[in-house]
Amino acid sequence: MIKRAILSCLVGLGIAFADLADPNEYTSGAGEPATPVVNINHVENDEPMFAVSIHPISMFILSLIDVPSVFLTIEGNLGSRMSLITRPNMVWADFTNDDEGLDVFVFGISEGLRAYMNEGHRGLYADAHFVYNYVSMDYSYDRNPDKDIDAHLNGFGFALYLGHKFRSGFFTTSFDVGYKFVKYSASKKEKEDLEDATAVGSSFDINYTFGVTF
């Protein structure tokens, strides 16, 4: 009787250890971990952080009349459909003949936000800009020094643009048209001198850019 009881205990212990040793039979009571889903078609986000472009047509046209210039568009990524746009520009020229001389220096910068219709900083967009311009003019007339002008103007305004941007790899190009309004301030004498020579107010603005992203 005792022998049979001992044998039964040994068999029971053997079955118990066999169950514990079998990893297919063991469970803690918790559900099996979910198998992670891997999307083999996943594409990494290729949106750039910055883009720097020149305005080649504007610079080329001014170079035809011997006026050096620099026009840039700098774009910073604020989101998948939003960018901060900075547009600095600088123009300088020296025109002289036998009796007259004119030195002109223009510096401008606009700061704005650009909203894209699509993600990825591509396609149709709209810009709203705050504009600042500084203009320096030094005019001299040898036959009548009273007509000399040394004027400095500051202009503040705004601009609105609609455009389209194409981006492929590290290269980008865009085209936009807009409306710009700038109001200049100067001293009373300068206003009188420049009344017939200075264009102020509103104008249409066209920009074509070509540049790189990184």
C-alpha cells in the first residue's frame, strides 16, 4: 500500500515537472504580446528644414542696365504646411555723365508666413509679408549745386502673394505673383525734392526663384 502511494506521488511529480518544462504549455495568464506590424511601403519624411533660393530673372534684368543686385528667398520649416519666409534684397548703382551724378542704394527685407495647400512644402501656396525698405539717393548737378539731393527714405508696408513651388531632392523652384504696398517717410525738404522722382504706394510684384534645400 505504501509502495503504491509512493509510486503514485513520483508519477504525479514527474507529470508536474514535465508540464513546467514544456514552454508550449506554460502560460502566466496574460495574453500573448501583439505582433508588431511592419509597413514595408513606409517612406521617410523628406521635408527640408531650410531652403535658400535666388531670384535669377530679377538679377539678370537689372544686370542688363549695369545695376548689381541680390534677391534671396529663405524658407524655414514650421510644419508640414507652414513656413517662415524671409526675403532680403539689395540694389546699388552709380550713374554719371558730364554734368550729373546719381548714387542709389536700396536695401529691403520682408518677413512673412507661407501656407501650402498640400503637405511636403510643395504645390500651391499663399504668403503674407511685412515689408521694410531703405532707400538712399545722392544726386549732384555741377551746373547748379542748388539742385543737389542727398535723401534717405524708410518705407514700411505689406505684401500678399499666391504661387506654386516645385521640389525634387535638394533642388527647388517657385513662381509667385503678389500685391505690395509701401509707404515712405522722409524730411519735408526731401519730400519736395523727390516728389517727381520717387514712386511710392502700391505695385504688383512677380518673383521666380531657384535654389537648394537642406
